[in-house]
Amino acid sequence: MMRWFLKARHLFVYALFILAVLFIAYIGPSSVRFLEGLIPMDKCPLLPGQTLRLGEAVDNTLDLWSRSDVQTCTYWGAPVMWDGMFDPKVYDRVHREKRSSVALTVFAVGRYLDAYLSEFLRSAEQHFMPGLPVTYYVFTDSPERVPEVRLGPDRAVEVVRVQRHHRWQDISMMRMKTITDAIDQLIRHRHQYVFCLDVDQVFVGRFGSEALGDSVALLHAFYYHRPKAFYTYDTNPRSAAYMETGDFYYHAAVFGGSWQSVRNLTEGCFRGIVEDQRNQVEALWQDESHLNKYLWLHKPSKVLSPEYCWAKGVGHRRDIHVTRLLWADKHYSTLRYPT
């Protein structure tokens, strides 16, 4: 009797599992992402009264315990920036006193230029580093097509011609070398900080001086609630980007920091890409895989929450109180191969 009961219970559990799989497959990925959002994040390991080990001096004004629903610092003592943790006026005052200035690099190659660049620059003028000097470095294969944008005081656009590549993957990977060269030749003489962003995004809220730091990484909107076992690190041992584990999954659409730290990152990623080319392999997510490997070995001093690059396709999340940068609509089938 007991044996029959155990067998029946196993069959019942198995049937429930099959039904759950069929249900999830039926209701689709959006519901899966909703369920992922219910998985709690880790918590800041610091106790009230303890201070961060990394970050800018002004980061000690952060209220790490104002957001009990999310992770507000890492185990290595770097802040994770969420709405409600900081006073933007304090950050702006400190960085004005320091005379901080920022370089923003963006690549607009092939059809991406016409599809995204104008709105990217226009929205950046509204929301990116308000009150600070900013130079937009636009890397493009068609400088004559870069649109004119009305700029505020101490804001400028510099256009840099780059080589056209046949595959979008090569464009993505070669930007690391291009950014390194631009820092050496232009940026380091003019700006303390650099941010590197993808062009197919739109600023919709403040992306301000609170995001500045020595080494700044971004939590990927699709992964920040996901168990680490499901992070898509490169698992090919032949690749320089190979990882067995990591801290977070970072998004290569946004990274930044001091010019020295960004140069180290881009040069390190490019070395990995060249090594892969010698070994005739390509990392799973190209430069993003190499960026994750670099940031696993060299911990960032500040981590930005997905507010700083949100995707509407993730669906509603209660912990996202504001959106600051938003993925634009993607049309990869028509845009990823330059004309």
C-alpha cells in the first residue's frame, strides 16, 4: 500500500511539473519575466552606520537602507544606485565644485545613424548630466549625415570618422579599440569622466552626476532578478571571455568611469577579442561577454540599477520607480547590416 502511495505521489508531482511547463509555454515569455521579478534580490551586507569601501566621497551621503526591496550595495562595498537613495542636488553641487566634465561616446554606423542618433542626442541634452560640461563623441562612417542638435552651454558634439565593417558583430567588438584610441588622443586631455552608450536608446529621465564614479557598470534589465545559473556568460573554455561564475550580469549598452578606468576596460576587452580571433573563436555576446569577464576580475566601484537602461519588454516591475534611459524599438532585421 505504501509503495503504491509513493508511486502515485511521484506521478502526481511529475504531472504537475508537466502542466506547469505547458502553462508557462502557453502564457509566453512576458509571464516568465513577471515571475522572475518576484525572485528577491540579495541585500546590502553593510549594517546601519557602516560606510562603503568604494565609490566617490559624496557616495557616503547615500541612504542605503531607504530601499529595502532591492540590493543597494555589493559585497565588495560598491553602491548600487536606485531612485530614493540619493539627493541629486548634493551630487550636482559636489561635481560642479570639482569642475567635473564628461565625455559621452556613441557609435552611429550605417542605418543606425538615421534611425536613432537625432533622438539620442536631443534627449541627452534634456537629461544627461544636467548642469555639467559634456562633449558627445559621435563615431560614424558617414560624418556628413550627423544631424545638427541644439546644444546648451558647455555642450559640444565632435564627429569622428570610423571604418565601416560588414558584420554588426565586428562593429560591436571594434568599438573597444576605437574608444581606447579616442581616450588617448582626445578625451583624457579634456574630461575626467567617460560614458560609453549604445545609440539605440532614448533618455527619458535624469541620468545625472550621481552616476559618476571611477568604474561604473550597469545591471542588465533582463537579468537582475534572474538566478545566476541562468546568466548567459560565455561558457566556451577556448574564449578569453570564458566564465564559470560571476557577480552580476552587466549590460554593455552603458558603462563608464574615469578616463583611466574606462581606458583599462576597453583595452582589456580588446585584448580578449584579439586573443579570440587568434584562436578562431567568437565570444557568445561579443564585446558584452568580454566586458562581463573584465568586470568580474576588476570589480566596478559603482553599479547602476536597471533604471539607467530599462527595456519595456521586461514588463512591469515594482522596484523600478523611475526610468532614466529606455531601449528604443529594435529593428535588427533591417538595421544591423550597414548600407
